[in-house]
Amino acid sequence: MAPLSSALLLVALGAGRVLSSPLAEPAIAAPAVTAAPSLDNALQKRASCTFSGSGGASSASKSQASCATIVLSNVAVPSGTTLDLSDLEDGTHVIFEGTTTWGYKEWSGPLLQIKGKDITIEGASGSVLDGDGARWWDGEGGNGGVTKPKFFAAHSLTGSSSITNLNIKNTPVQAVSINGCEGLTVTDMTIDNSAGDSGGGHNTDGFDIGSSSGVTITGAKVYNQDDCVAVNSGTDIVFSGGLCSGGHGLSIGSVGGRSDNTVDNVTFKDSTITKSTNGLRIKAVAGATGTINGVTYSGITLSSISKYGILIEQNYDGGDLHGDPTSGVPITDLTISSITGSSGVTSSGYNVVIVCGDGACSNWTWSGVSVSGGKSYGECQNVPSVASC
Ligand SMILES: *[C@@H]1O[C@H](CO)[C@@H](O)[C@H](O)[C@H]1NC(C)=O
Ligand SMILES: *[C@@H]1O[C@H](CO)[C@@H](O)[C@H](O)[C@H]1NC(C)=O
């Protein structure tokens, strides 16, 4: 077994020398390389590949299906192109090392795309994926100005896929889109767009989640200027141990008007939201149909929330609290528990706002909610009896 793995290692590294070890003296190991019998193609195929520099992205895309491990080391992705790893073999390991950068172009992106089954994606210590978003930021985000590329399409990651320790900085607009994923764990991701607070960052959503199931995000830190997390559709989703700063809080929705309008079994827990427009927000689109069932917010601490500590609305129309609430997207089996933030809302904001359509909010659990500092909203409607508004 030892001689075979030594030979494989040498082939994989393309190196001509092995470090001496008590078990493999160079005199024996070196000839083993040249004399190695033809290796099984499948084994050869599953090599470890390292790509770097300005040609690294296109080489990685071309060779992706033949590498078991892909190391992206200081890759400089040319302008107007995607670092595209959407044709990976099952079980591929992708490692980012050093600084990954992208050239400037006005286009819609994405700058990075990874897809596959049982994929392990990892950021090496000290690595950063630097979008250098300031080149696009004009305060208009996706609503106007220059066309800005979306950053990371984490689409169709299935089986038992994971993303660990990824450090993302300054995305031009939305950061991470999770769509069509079934079985994805995201651990200790940092999305730091804090430079956009004064630098014109807008619509820099942290995580946008749609049509996915079994997604667990743990230990994320998001500094941005839009939703920290927005779940537009999906089931069995957990966000825990997170920090959201600078943005629009932890959101469900908006739900309604898309091809998939079902949100079921989504939990946000043990997280902190600070310096944000909203804390918790559930947005059902007025006049639309869909389902928001089994959502839980628990163990959330709010501070410096400027508009709404908790906002649950069935009259969203692209803007909050517009017109009469409707009942086509019922909000059922909702749990809001242990939400704390004494003086968590600034004095011009509202602590809790609930605007439901007739009979459209039911079977709620509401406990340990202590959000203060702001005003009370005079126009709450159809509030379930357990809740207070
Ligand atoms: C809700 O989702 C979590 C996380 O995926 C899962 O462990 C749990 O079994 C789901 N609950 C139901 C009732 O399906
Ligand atoms: C009410 O909601 C809880 C979850 O919060 C759920 O377990 C229960 O089945 C729901 N009851 C009804 C009658 O829908």
C-alpha cells in the first residue's frame, strides 16, 4: 500500500522528489515513480490540481472533471468571466488559497459558480475572495446605475455538500445565492461588505435562499446593506449562531409572485442583529398566493435597529406596509421566542409591527419577546391573540 500511495502522490504533485521518511528511503521511492506500472486511469483522473494566476480560472474550468481536489491559489479571474466549477465530479474538494480577485466589467455575473454532489468547499486560513465591489458601487445596487455582477451562485449543491471558512469581501451586489440545493452545510462564512456602508454598497444581500431543502448555515458573519438572510422559498432550513450587521435583518420573503412560493420549516436561532434597518421580518406579498409555515425565530438579540424590531406583514408590495393586507400567503405555525433587545430599537423605529389579513395568521407561539426602545405601531391588524403589537 505504501509504495502505491507514494507513487500516486508524486504523480499528483508532478514532483520528482519525495521527502525522506523512515518508511520510504529515496533510493527506493525514486525509481518507483519512473518504473510505476501504468496507473489505473480512474486513479490518475482523481488527481490534486492547483491553479493560480490569470489563467487559473479557465484552466480550472476546463480540467474540473478530472480533479479530485482543486486548489485555487491566488487566482485572478479575468473581467466578464465566471470562475465556473459547475461540472465537478461527485465528491470533489475545492480549496481557495490566498486572494481570489476578479476584473472589472459591467455585467450581471455570477463571478463564481459551484455546483455538484457531495462537494466540499473550503477557504484556507488567511484566504479571501475579494470582489472589490467599490468599483461598481454607486448607491443604486440592482435598481439602477451600472450593471453589477452577482457574486456566488451556490446552485444545485446536493448530497452532503459543505462550504467552510469562506471569507468573502466587498461584493458588487448580492453575495451568496443558494438555489436548488438539497443538503448543504455552510459553516463560519464571513461576508464583509462593511466598506459599502459609506462607500455606496446597496442590495448586497448576504444569503438569498430559494427552492432549497436541508440547508444549514452556522456561524456566519454578515456585514452588508440589505437582507442578512432572505428565504424566498425552501424547506428545512436553519440559520444559527450568526451575526448580522448593517443590513436589513433576518427575513422570510418576500413570498409570493415567484415560481416557488412555499416556505416551510425554517429556523433562525441564537443570533445577533445589530445596526440594521430591521431585526426580524416576514414579508408576504399583497394579492399573491403561497405558504409560510413552521417558521421559528428563537434566541435572537437585537441592538441599534432603526425601523422595525419585528415586522410581520401581509401587505408587502416591494415596499413595507403598503395598503391592505391580504390572506393568500398565510403565516401559520410561527414561533417567536426569546427575542431580546431592551432599547434594541432606536426611538424613531417601531418595536413590533404585525399586519395580517383576515384569518391569515394562525397557530402562533409568542414567548419571551422583549423588544423596546422604539414606538408602538398604531395600525396592527388581525394580530393572533398570543402576540402583542
Ligand atoms: C425541519 O428542518 C430541520 C433541519 O433540516 C430538520 O432537522 C427537521 O427534521 C425538520 N422538521 C420537520 C418537521 O420536518
Ligand atoms: C401549530 O404549530 C406547531 C409548531 O409551532 C405545530 O407543531 C402544530 O402541529 C400546529 N398545530 C396545528 C393545529 O396546526
